[in-house]
Amino acid sequence: MSKVAVVAVGGNSLIKDKDHQSIPDQYAAAVESSRHIAGMIEQGWDVLLTHGNGPQVGFILRRSELSRGELHDVPLDYCGADTQGAIGYMFQRALRNEFHRRGIQKTTATVVTQTLVDRADPAFQAPSKPIGSFMDEALARDHAAADGWAVVEDAGRGWRRVVPSPLPKQLIEFDAILTLLRAGVTVVASGGGGIPVVEENGELSGVEAVIDKDYAASVIARDLKADLFLITTAVEKVALNFGKPDQQLLDTVTLAQAREYLAQGHFHKGSMGPKVQAVIWYLEAGGKEALITSPEHIARALRGETGTRFIP
């Protein structure tokens, strides 16, 4: 392998707004991201691409709700598998077409990935990740009683199911991913953080949980000893005091500074916090360099012209 980059694309990056949620809309967004990734590959990078899947899992759960009584429900681990395959297909096709246009002799493969978590992870005792549709309190209580759901009231907007979000330990299919990368294949893997599984008596079982995709991407970048860990998001640069009059855009951040800024509360749990934490773990494990920027600025960020660069 030459230079290896793990590129984490957000699930929301495939859905630009509420008016562009259809499959063709999502594919068009995948095409756009694929152009920037192909540009990296043209520069000599071997790329492992991972992606979020939150909105897409929500769509599957909503379809299950609407068809209940006629069709079986789709368990959450199977929702993860379904979306890995579907989104992987989008990127396989988009990248293949972009490679063809550029004359790049590459192929792309998706690995439906299981991610090992610890059954003793404290997250299983305190479910916190909202999934699925909003409900009124009566329906939420019915699901809690009949289906064993954990439900919470969500800031006056209604009730939602919450599930655990355990930390990823390792990728079950890591050896297959490594073999493909060494063969020159551009790999799409660990979509949505991977399908959470636990191991008991040597056997794997899927669990009703959600893994943060940036945390899982950090594990991949660590285990691959990737030269670059790149997270794409909605903003060009990370900022302190985001959205406030004294907002400060960050160019280069050391590991020590990243820890300090995170501890000071600059990065919120629902947005930039997990991304910075994922970068910190990667650097702590010996990672060389990480970047956070928006997809359209990948090329300029790689040249050092924009984005936020994290270094040991």
C-alpha cells in the first residue's frame, strides 16, 4: 500500500435538506463526494471510505412502523446491514463511474462490517441515542411495555425510542478489509459505525444499539496505521465558540490543545464533539495526522490551504 487515508463521510452529507431525501437525491450527493475522493486517489492515496447512516436507518424504521401488522419489523442490527449495502452500492457505482471518467484503473468493494462491542459497556445501562419517529406519550409507553423499548421525552417535540451507543472495540472483518486495500481496492466499510455485535462463548450476536461512526472510523484508522484520518462535515474548519461573536476558526491543533478544547466544552456532543474525540483517540494511538473539513474543500485541505489539521 502507498499512503493510506481513512475518510469518514457523514450520513447527513447524503441528504442535503428535507426536500432532497429520495434515493436519486442521495445518489447525486454520493457522486459529489466521490469526485473529491477520486481526486485523493489520483494523488496517490489508498482510501478506505466509511459513512454515517442515521437518516437512512430512520427511514427503514419508519417504513416498519407504517407496515406493522402486515410485515415483520426490521431489527436494528439488520437496519445497519441494509444501509451498509445500499449506501455502499451508491459509492461503488459513483466511484466506478468517476474512475472511468478519469482513467483511473481502480475498483471499489463494500464490506458489510460487524463491530465488536462489550456487553458490559455502561451504555447498555443508560440508552441515550434517539432513533426512529417521534410519538405521543401514550404510544411510547405502549412500546415500552410491549417491546421493552427505552423511551424519552425529547425537548417538547414528542417521545422517541433511545438505544445504547457503546464504544467500538474492533472490526470483525478487519483482515478482509486489509487484504482488499493491499490489493489496491478502494474499500467502503464500517458504514454507520458497523453492525454492533457481542461475543459470547465464541459466537457473535447482533445487539439493538448504535455505534458512533466517527468512533468506529478512529478504530479503523488506528488498526490500519493510516497516514491520514479525514472526517468530512458541514463546515470548512473547526471553531472555538462556534456561532458566537467571538468565534475562532482553527487551522492547526495539537493533541494537547484538542484535549484542552474538548474538556473546556467547545465541541458539543451532538455535533463536533465526537469528531474531535475520534481524532484524539487516533493520535493517542500513534496516528500521524487528521483533518476535519467539508467535502468540497478536501483538495485544498490536503494542500494545507484550509480545513483544521490535527497533529501529535
